Amino acid sequence: MRPFLLVISLLFSAYSVAAESSIAVKEVYARATPPNAPTSAIFLSLHNRGDQDISLVAAATPAAGRVELHTMLMDGDVMKMRQVKEIKVAANTMVELKPGGLHLMLFDLQIPFKEGEELQLTLDFSDGSQQQLQVPINKVMHKMKHHH
């Protein structure tokens, strides 16, 4: 029975290594909020060190009821937010999620986001990999208004 369990554990450890993403997440932070704010955003850089395109397909945090992948687009003179299905990171490139562009939008905040604190974030990628992050909360000055 022991050799069988050893083989099974080796197979699972090999699988977990194979499922490790070639995406490096850098410069990640969440936007601090005023009291009772219903939304915030997370910004970061996704660096694809591999030779296959990979997409960010979902994100979640216990600090928010819902997390959506978003982009900002000009509609006439108004900047509007739009949800996207995925954020593609081509092989050997970097995609920056930043104010006024791609970002993670957090809805139904469970707590106020206070500068200097952290929150947990899970990112899901199209290759089946997942990353768990501790995200610092920073004060961000940004004058654009979000319109849904």
C-alpha cells in the first residue's frame, strides 16, 4: 500500500509543478477607499515569461462580493468602464493593469480599504494555474470618474 501512496503523491506533486503559471505578478496594489465606499480597484503588472499566450480569466478576494476584469474606453468625451472576459498576456510580454486602463474592479466591499493594510487576492489563469497574493492597499490619486 505504501508504494502506491508514494506513486500517487509523486504524480500529484508533478501535476502541481506542471500547473505552475509562467506569469509573474508584480507591482500589485489596491486602491484605498473612503468609509462606506462600495467599490475599489486593484492594479498590477502581468509578466508572461513563457512561450505560450496566457490570459487572466478570473479574480476573487474575500474583501469584496465580486471581482470583475475591466477596461476603460472613451465614449465621446466620457471615459467608461467595460467588463472584459479575459486579459490576454502574449508570450514573453507584459501587460500593465493601471488607473485609466485595464484593472480589477471590486464590488460590494466587505471592509473599508485602509492605506497600509493588505488583502488576499486569487488570480485564475487560462492555463489552469492559480496565484494567491497579499495585496497592499495604497492611496491613489485619480481624477477620472467611472461610468458604467
